Amino acid sequence: MKVKFFIFLFLLFVSSFPVQAEDDLKSTLEDQKNVEVTVYNNNLGLVKDTRVVNLPAGQGNLKFMDVASAINPVTVHIKSLSDPDSLNILEQNYEYDLISPEKLMDKYVGKQIKIIDVNPYQDKKETIEAILLSNNNGEVYKIGNDIYLGHPGYKVLPEIPENLMAKPTLTWAYDNKSAKAHELEVSYLTDNINWKADYILALNEKDTQADLSGWVTLDNKSGAAYKEAKLKLVAGEVNRIVDRTLRRRGGDMAFETMEMQASSPFEEQAFFEYHVYDLQRRTTIKDNQTKQINLLEASAVGVNKEFLVRGETHYYMSEYQNPDKKVPVEVSLKFKNAKDNYLGMPLPAGIVRVYKKDAQKSLQFVGEDRVKHTPQDEEVSLKIGKAFDVVAERAQTDFQVLGRFVNESEWEITLRNHKKEDITVGILEPVHSDWEIVSHSHPYKKNDAFSIRFDIPVPQGKEVKVKYRVRTRN
């Protein structure tokens, strides 16, 4: 009952009373000529709201309505595009004390209100005059000479206090010298608007090519809607400091347009140390809406499948015991983000979900991985899962202590291929400290100062044993 009469009160008075002073001008979305929204992938948005507003000559106040409720007020910048020299902003205020049933009741503590008590069973309505003594953890009323701890019925207030607003509002005190309407551009940063990229990679039958599609998911909880907005997305790690004021930079910003082979409704541009994706059409972004927009489509992208067995550094420090002997064989997919591979568009960070058709030509999910921001001509590597038909076993066949902090160990890694085709399995061994390979059964390469790698061909239905001996000094 309490919730119902508060909602009734809220709707009744919001629709019945003005929330601005009579002598203040106000601007709403009806005055909007253009809006641009740049969304960063760290829950931040830059809004540029352009409106045509008639301001009388002289000094006055302008209430700029319909701004984001998650706005950062210190980042607000206003300028007249049509006549910048004639408009001077004297003062700026951000009004965020919003109307709510609780705040309305708080404003009337110590004042007289009316309570309408309705008895639906007797078709009877009674109006009671009461003084609200407290609204702290429940209402306390004085009715006549008695004190009531709460009271049923609809609470009716005579008016909405001037200092409560229906929506977050920017208010400017201005000095205007122009008789013509101003085209005002208001820019500000707002939180609670974010975007991310998601990709679908559909493999062919032999896992040698794939079709790649990318989607942008835009999540707007900024507290404002942006109708027919020009949308830009920024990918990159933008440094932020709490309460940092947005600094306006003069001059035009130079963009370098990048050529793309993958089809996309976005135009990608290099900007500073980031990348901007400019949607080549306008779109409406509603408040509390999740919107998906196609980012790219690419076909026949060449991919390589990799099988990999990984070692551990601690293997070489002491005797290694593994009764089961089996170790996982990771499966990865790799492709180059290059023009000659039908890509070449800088890829924003996101999750890549991989699918493949089964024997009945039905698309099935085979794994997913998260990718970082990937520039043009760089390789994308996706860890998909673990191989079922490729078995690896690891055994330490010898371990000797040759001296203080000097050990020597011998290893045998057995690979069995139960697949219907020949494969190559990589073995990555992260040796530590000062090390030396004493002997080895297969060629290896030194990856870096602390790892070696074997790439071992394993024919279908066959078993291959890889042996090596390593001396380490801790």
C-alpha cells in the first residue's frame, strides 16, 4: 500500500507542476540539432550535444535539460558555434537533487500536508490534515493532538519545492549580446556507457580457413538517450584520473584513414595512440539499452591449428613423479590480421567464439578465447581447448645431483596420434636459471633465454618418443 500511494504521488505531481523558476529559460531535446557520442571501452563516453536556443539580450539563466545523469559536471564545456564572441558564461551549476517520493517527503518535514484515506469496501474517502514530524525510517505525523507512527492513505503535497528537479539539469548564468538564436555545442564526459567487441570464427572442414564476423555490443546506462546520434567507438587503454577536468584542445584533430579489406559499416581511423571506429550512419541509443552493431565481415581467412604440450619450470629442480604420466595437449588457432589474409583492420579486444559444422552440416561451438587489441599485420592466437585424440605422456627417466645447486635430468615425452591425419605437435619446455642441453633425440630451437621448443611430426596412428637431457645450475 505504501509503495502504491508514493508512486501515485510521484506521477501526479511530476506531471502537474513546473520544476524551474518562471524567469529561467530552458532547453530540451526539442531544440537539439545534432548529437555525437564517442564511447570508450572503459565505461566512459564523450557527448557533444548541439542545440539552437533563443536567448534574450542581457543577463539571464538557461536550464539545459535532458543530459546524462552519470555526467561528470567538471568536464562540461559550452560554446556558441554561431556567434561565440557575444555569449559569455558567468556561472555553471549542475542540479542533481532529483524528485523522488522520499525526497519530497523530506522537504515537507515540519509542514502541513493532506492524507486521503480511501476505504474501497465502504466506498468512502476521507481527507485528513496532518503535520509531518519526521521521515526518518518511517513517517511520524501529528494529527490534532495525537502522534501517529505512519498513516494509511495517499499523501498529497501542495507543490513541488523549487530546488527539486525532475531530471539532471545543467544551469548557466549568462551574459548575451546577440539578438539572434545561438547554436550551442555542449560537450561533457559521462560514465556508465561502454562497449565491447565479440567475434564469431566459423572454421571450414579441414580447419585451414574460416569466416570471421565481429559485433559491437554497446551498453548505455548513462541516464540519457541519444537520438539519431553520430557514433564513434575508441579502442585502446585511455588513462583516467578521478575528477580530472576535460582539457579542451584547440585546432582540428588529424585522422589517418586506414584501408580495410574486411567489409565493415565502421570506418577505422588511427587517432593518437588509439583507434577510432566511426559508424557510417546514424543510430539511436536509448537509455538502459544494449545495442549490437555489425563491426566486420571477412571470408576465407587463413588459419593454422597448433597442438602444444607445455612443461613447467619446477620440473628441473627436483625429482618429478607423475604416476599417470599423461599431460594435456592444448589446441590453438592462429591467423594473421593482414590484408593478404582478407583482414588488415585493427581488431578491438574482445571474445572470439569458434564454431564448426559437424557431419550433419550443423554449426557447433568448439571453444572461445579473449583477444587483446590487435594491430594490423599482427598474429591472433586463440586457445580453444584440449585435444581428445592426441595423447602426451611425460616421464623423468633420470635425475642426478652433480654438485651444489647443479642438477641433471633426463626426459622422455611420448606423443600418440589417434587422428585420421598427420599432425605436428609442439613441445614447449620452460627451463630455468643457467641451463645446457646435454643430449637430444630431435632438433629443437631456443625460444628465448628460458625456454626451448620441439616441433615433432606425428603421423596418423603412430607414436613418437622425444628424449633430451638438460643440466641446470640454480
